[in-house]
Amino acid sequence: MIEARHLRVLRAVSTTGSFSAAARELGCTQPAVSQQMKALESSAGTPLLIRAGREMRLTQAGQALVRHASGILAGLTAAEEEVAAIAGLRAGRVRLVSFPSGSSTLVPGALAALRAAHPGTRVSLVEAEPPRSVEMLRDGDCDIALAFRYGEACGEWDDLVVRPLLADRLIGLVPEGHRLAGAGTVGIGELAGEPWIAGCPRCRRQLVEVCETSGFTPRIDFATDDYPAVIGLVGAGLGVAVLPELAIESVRAKGTRTVTVEPAVEREIVALTLPDLAQVPAVAATLDELARAATR
């Protein structure tokens, strides 16, 4: 097998014309140069150098190898420099996928801090709710997935690196003139007869489970993945809702009042990546900034 170090020595011999001059140029001994040339000729299966008086000259095979060596070594140097830049966070790319309320609350601060600390690292962002976002991660369509879950599903993310970020409590949302608008804490059973506005499919399932645990099935009149639409519908007096606190923070809840709902329900917000990706410096730095943003 032809090695890059052997090509460097061959090129030095070709340029200087002798083993001793090549050794001085490379900062090694003449026997080391001779030994590496023998190894290269053994790999090539043909002589590469011939002695002409005091000089070493290239054979036709040696000339061909030197001609290609320049491009190979230049490409290798460029690759080494690029890898060093990525390892040193002077360059790199991270593909992030997030659910909408995470995009508007956690992501902006995290990416601003990342850009300030490592301006050479580029991050792209697309939105998807779990489990679609987790599928994208496993399929290689992103490097980090910002996701959430209610309770711990056995084995759901066992193949992934899970970076816990925060616990996001569900908050009740009622119209401004609602009979419970001034209440501090509301049992979810007190909303049994109300029309409901539900969010994403995963949140919708959780709502039904919580209500049924409290003895009733919610009458869902409207369902939308768009949190501002949920808030708008509640503000118009068309129903009540429970939303993650992050979602309420990200939207001006005009015409609504928030109430604390019992029993308390939280969703776990996490950043997910693949085990191999977790070792990539740009990915690790992005995970760190998401964790810092969550503490803020």
C-alpha cells in the first residue's frame, strides 16, 4: 500500500536529486530516506529511482507517481486543514430540527450564543414535531432533534444520546371573561363541560388521557398544530385549552387568562443526537448552548 509519507519522500528526492539532500530537507536521516524509498518501490512493484552518477533520477514509473503525488498530497493537506478547522470549531455545520415552541424560545438564544462563541459554525433549522423529528435524526436528515415526551416511554430513545433540557408544565388557558378566569388553580375536572381546543397529535392524546383519568372525555371542537391559532380561538371565547408553558411564553396571549391546572402535567424537553454525532465538536457545542438556554 502506498503511503502519503512515502510520497513526500519521493517528491523530495525528485526535487533535490539525492537521498542526503532529501533527508536534510525533510529533517530526517539518509538511511531513513533510503528505507522509505525501498518500502515505496516494494509497494509499487517496480523501481522508481535509478542512480546516475551522484544523482538519483526517476524512472518512468517514478515520474508518473511524482506527477500524481503533488495532487494527492495537496488534497490531503487541504483535508487535514479542514478537519482541524472543524475540530477547532473554526468551521462546521449542524442541522437542527425543533418543534415550533422550542424554535421560538430555546433555539434563538442558543444559536445566538453559539454564533458569538464560534462564528465559523453554521446551523440550519427546520421544524417538525416528534416522533417525526426523531425519525429524521435516525434517517440522517438532521444532527440534533429538539423533542419532547409525556412520561417515559420504555425504550423509546434507547439508541440515542438524550440531553435533558427542562420540564415544561402544561398551563390552562381560558377566555378573558370565563367563570374561572380569576382562579389561581383549577382542577381539570372543573372544565369537563367546556368545548376544548387541542394542539398537536401527541399533545392531544395526552389531553384525552389526563381528562379521562379525571372522569370525563373532553369535547374537542377544534384541533390545530399552530399554537397562536389555539390562543386565538380561546381568546375569541370558542373554548378552553391546556398548552405547554413554552408555547404560551412564545405568543402574546391576547384575550385569554392562564390558570394552573391540577393534577400537574409536565412534558420533558430534550435534545437528541446519535452516539457518533455527539463526539463532533460543533454538535457538542450546540447541545451545550441549548442546555444553557434552557436554564435561562
